[in-house]
Amino acid sequence: MQDKIKAALIAALKHLEDSTRALSGSKDKKGLTDSLWSAMAETEYAVFLLSLTQGDKAENAPWKHSPISKQSIEFEPAVTSSNEFLRNAKASVEAGNFEKGYEETWTARNLLLKAHEHLEKKQKEARK
């Protein structure tokens, strides 16, 4: 299980790097969107796998109800923070601390969702 979680986190980090490159390098909006979506998918998979290691004990964890989901966050800071949380999660999982890894991955997931919402909003505005 630990290997699957690490693989998902590594893949999510790679896709986030691709997103950052697409954002800073070219105006490849499709590449940016695709990379972000792939990072979100891998992060969601890691959250799922980590939830299996926790059973019911993390269901009502206070960090699951964080105010991040209600805040407006800009795209680049959200991606940068997600990257940091995923790196921390990977280190926690490697150390055998699945509970901390779950928390970090959950937070990264929420930030990536916010980044995706922000990107979609910008793309809608550009089409008008």
C-alpha cells in the first residue's frame, strides 16, 4: 500500500511541475489544464489510498473541515502550496506516518480544487 501511495504522490508532483512549466513557459492553456487535472486525479487517488489506512478515525478530523474550501485563493499560490503539501505528505508516508500524510494530501487536494476553479473561471471570462 505504501508503494502505491508514494507512486501516486510522485505522479501528482510531476504533473504539478508540468503545470508550473506550462504556466511560466508558454501560453499552452490546454497543457496547463491537462497537467493540473492529472495532478488532481493522482492526488485524489492518494487521498483514497490513505483513507484506507485510517479506517474511521480520520472521518471527523478537524483538518477535514478547514476554511480553505471557503477562501478565495489565486492560482499560482494554490499550486505552490499544493506542491509543498504533497512533498510533505510524501515524506510523511516514507516515514510511516500515514495519518500526517493523509492530512497533508487532503489539504493539497483542496488547494488543487481551488486552483482548478480559479483556472476555469479565468477561461470562462476569456471566452466572453
